[in-house]
Amino acid sequence: MRKNSNKRKIYRFRSRMKQNKKLDYITIFTLIVMLVLSFVFLKLGLDSSNNTNASYSYSAQKNSPYEVLLLPNDFYLENPLPSKGYYASKSIDAFLINFKYNFKGSIPTNLEYTYGITADLIGTVSTADGREKEVWTRNYVLQDNVTNSIDNTDKFLVDKNINIDYQNYNNLARSYEKTYGITIEANLKVRFNISYLIDLSGINLAKEKVEDYIELNIPVTNTITQVNEDYQTETTKDIFSNNNPFNVKEIVFYVLSILFLLGAITFIIIKIIRKNNSTPEEIYNNNIRRILKYYRDLIVTVSNEPNLTGLGIMNITILADLIDVAEQNHSNIIHYEIVKNEKSNLYVIVGNYVYIYVVTADTIS
């Protein structure tokens, strides 16, 4: 019965030793987990703040479908030609462009918008380094500014057609080349400009002024013409109030983040304090007290140092090995304190050998 009881004690003590060896790893892992959780909740709080509902939102859908009107010819059976194609420049009579600007707000407000259409005929030449240099520009106003005001609405639509006399611009560019003896690449930039003022005073926000545009670039002097659309097809914006409603979720995430961060800091401080406040004497006494408690049935404490004359000395570095030796040989473990509150020796005498395990403050972490 005694042997089985001691084996159970050995097993428990070995388990305790393994736990002590893993203590530092567990401490580091716990600290990392707490810091990671603090960061995760901070990120969730920031995301929750960014996802706060806007006080006002708007979007503008923009497009510019066009038709290509052809000169009389024997080659094309279809007239006009549809958008987004390649066209023989000498066959083009005009472009009929339809500018559409469709505004939609999240709530009704007072709106005032102004739009107009301009065109710039730009002539460029290629320089020696391969760059394009502008040598000639002529500006046109194709549609004078038009202003409209609408009260208590959440939308407006501008739907405007404009006719571009392609041959007129082509002839003008060719005439420039002939007059000045310069071969240029001419492009016509047709631009629909719009600006509007959103009165947000009804929801305690400042007025929002927006400037936007739709622009088409039409080659004039190329043998083949392809219209390039130079604009974003949608303009959107969210407007947030400086006095957003209380965001409970955001506050909860921030509080959790702070708690985990404070927990990590407290955890570190406690570990440092415990380590710094434990003297070598206290650590040693704790170590020897633990050993004597777990192996009181095996250990005999003596007041005189054993006489080891004539015995072969075997130094043991692992306590569990010393326990095994005692168990296997049915021997007691002799405990003698070499230096009070500092160092003890544990002896197991078997035949002509003595097995010695030294207990100090550094023995068990």
C-alpha cells in the first residue's frame, strides 16, 4: 500500500514540475491573448464608428449616350450609327450627344443647380522626346448656364441634347494646318458642367456645394474616330453630423478594449511585483517545504550531516530520479539542511553509493 501511495505522490509531483516548466509559456500566451483581444475590440469599435449612419447621403448617376450622324454616302445603310463604335472620320457629319445627370438624395431638401456645356478644340504636336505639346486651343460655349431651384425634393434630373457639328471643327483644324504648315492632332473636348447647392439646414448641417461634370473627348483629325468618355459614371457621398447619435456598440467595444489592455498591464505588474518581492530565502523555503510535504512518508530529516566516507557519490539533477531510486531500493530519503534557509541536501544510500539531490532557491521555478 505504501509503495502505491508513494507512486501516486511521485506522479502528482512530476505533474506539478511539468506545470512549473510551462508556467512561463502560459504567462506569455495569456498576455498575448489579452493584448490581441484588446486590439480586436479596438478595431471593432473603429469599424462601428465608421459604420454610423450618415445624416445625409446622395448619389448622381451620369451617362452620355450619343448618335453619329453621317454625311450622304453609298457605304452605310444605317444612319445614324450608335454609340461606342469606330467611325471613318470623313463619313461623320455630326454627333448628337445626350447628357444625363440623375441626382438622388436620401431625404428631401432645398436644391439649386446650375449646368452648362462647353467645348475646347485643342491642337497638339509631338515633341522630340515623344511628348504631346499643346500649340492651339479654341473655346466654345455650346450651352449657356441654366439655373433651377427646387424646394423640398430628394432628386432632380438634367437631360440635355447637344449637336456637335463635327465637320465644322474638322475643317477648322485642317485650315489651321494649311495656314501655318503644322501637322497637328486635334481633339474636341465636350464638357457638361454642373454645380448644385444642397440646403441641409433642416437637419442642422451646413450647405453642401458640389461641382461635377461629364466629359467626352472626340478626335477631329484622325482618320478613325473613337469617342472617349472621361468621367466617373457615379458620384456618391455620405455627410455625417458632428452630433451623431450615441453609438452603444462602439462604446462597448472601446470599453472591452480598454479592459483587456488594463488587464494585460495589471498582469505584467503583478508578475513583476511577485518576482521582485520574493527573496531567495523565501523561494528556497517554499521549494523545500513543498518537497517535504509531498514526500513526508519517504523523507527523514536529520540534524547531523550523514557520514559518506567510503561511498561513491552520484549527483542527481532531477528530483523525480532520486524518488525513483528510493522507491526501487525501498530506501528512505535523508534530508539535511547544509546552510539554513539557503541549501539542503537529499540523500539516498544504496549499497556503496550515495545519491545526492541539492535543493536551493533555483531548484524549482
